[in-house]
Amino acid sequence: MSAAIIPTEIAEGPDAIRQTLAEARPTARDIAARLRAERVRRIHVIGNGTSYHSSLAAASLYGRLATPTDPVVVPMTAGAFRTYPPALAGGDAIVGISASGEFRDVVAVAEAWRGQVPVIGVVHVPGSTLTRVATDVVISGGGPSDVPVMTKTFSATLVATELLLLELLGGERAEAAIAAIERAADHAEAAITAAAPLIDELATQLVGAEHLFVVGSGLASIAALEAALKLKEMAIVHAEAAETWEMASGAATIVGPGTVVVALAPEGPGRAATAEFVAHAAGWGSRIIEVGPTSSVPESTLLPLPPDAVEDHAPLTAVPPVAMLAFALARRRGLDPDHPGWVERYHSQGLHHIVGV
């Protein structure tokens, strides 16, 4: 079985994680120290699309480790924050995530609140607008992206945001969590390598699929949001993400023959519940793809994860294999995922932050 061509944007993801850890940590540590000195008690992490998924994942990881005496982290879409701004005071700070540094709602929020509260930009493109208007900037590593559907920049900006929040905690909590992110880079690399021989045949089998459901528990549910977005952006299919227990209720009414369930199930507290749903979905006639250490049903296709890859870092480890599938599926469907037709839809709305076009 020949190995699929791994798109550069996906292949470079693990090194982007490593470079971000090495290059962004000193800046993140300095900013966090100032936020602690200013007695910041509430941090609003904002972004849209992939950046919103990063805000959810970083806030969730932080929430796993925070105590009642640590600052509260509130994730929110940048558009909602701009339109319905909360009442801010001296104990507030804003972290705006925009890989391009040009997303208009993030930039507008930074411009509106600079000088009133700390505004930290998390950016992948040095010299972009957000780097000039934010109070402080954390630059993620891994080098530029030159395609509109960015995978490594999701990993890099997520890790940069996680670094900033973890440095707020400091001490052993931060050190242990950052060491786990380092291991997640290795796990992502292993997952990409393991998926390569499987992706082309799987894409051929799924070429006619129109309804895909991506499920996961804990931070794997946030990984599901990003994985579903990659399927939509590249393969132009209906892909719906759901948290495992939510999928087991209302959404399960339309799972059956003709649908595909992609289960993101690394080791963690929710893996058993995801496996239980997968067994039901298989019984209802759905095609099953599992991203995890082992299959839970014999009917599934497994995209393997290392056995020590954990749920809390699923956004870094479980998304790349699905992005590879999305890329291969797009090519099978006669699409060019590096030059998608939907870019003009962004431009028609006045959104010009998409890089690589």
C-alpha cells in the first residue's frame, strides 16, 4: 500500500509546535508575570474560526489545572466580543488570536481596548496589523503558511496561547503541562506517519460521502470542531462536530447508512463513552473511522494514535490525520484544496485575512 503525499502544511505541524515552545515561551513568561503583577483576574480569549477553536482548547486546558485563586479564562468569538462587549475593568485582560494578524474583529477589539486593559495578540505573521496595535504580542513558530487551509498554524497559535495561560499558573503545573505539549508534538508526528499508508484508500472509499460527523469528549470535542472545519474547507462536504454525549442524543437520530462517523478517541476519561457511541453508530449502519490507540468496533478503520497520546492534547494530535483525509478526499473529488473557490466568499464580505491566496 503506497503512502499518501503529506501536504507540507500538515507535515510541518509537529516542528511548528516545537519551535513555538522554544521561541515563544520567554515572551509568554514575561507577559504572564506582568499580568500577575497587575492582578489580572479575568482573561478573555477571543478569535474566530480556527482561532476560536484555539481559544476554546487553551481555556479548557487551563481550566483543567486552575484553582479557585487563579484568574478566570473566558473564551469567546471575536465577533461576539466586539458586538456584545462585557463590562471590563482593571482586573481584565484580552488575548486576541489571529494567525494572519489581520482578522478584522480581533484587530478592532485590540484598537478599541488598547490603553484601557492589557491586550495580548497571538499571531503567526510578524509585522501584521495586530502586532502593531496589541499591547503585547506572542509570535508562534514554524514559519509562514502559503495555503489558505492552515493546519500547522492552528497547532502553533494554540500552543502559543496555551503557553501564555500556563505561565500564569507557573511552577510545577506549568512545567508538567508544557512537557506534555512537547510529547504531543512527537505524538502528532507519529500519527501523521501512521496515517500516510491508509489515507488514499480511505479517501477513495469515502469519495461519495456527503454527511460526516466528528465526535470526541473533553478536549477531543474541540479537536472535533477543528477536524470538521478541515473537512468542510478542503473536501467541501457537510461535516458536523459534536461532543460525545451530545452526539448520543439528538444528533444520533440522523446517523445511519450513508453517514460517516469520525471518532477522535485518544486515551482519557471520555474514551469509553466515545467507544460506546461508536458501537451504536456502527449498529445503525454508519461507516466508522476511529482516531485513537485501538479500534473499539471491528467494522471501523483505524487512524492510529500512540497509546500515550492523551485527550487533553487531542487538538494537536488527532486533527492532523483528519486533515490528511480531508486533503486526499478533496483531490479524489476533483478539488484543489490549496486553491479553494470559497476564498472569494470571504473577500465579498470584506474579509481579507486569508493567507496563501
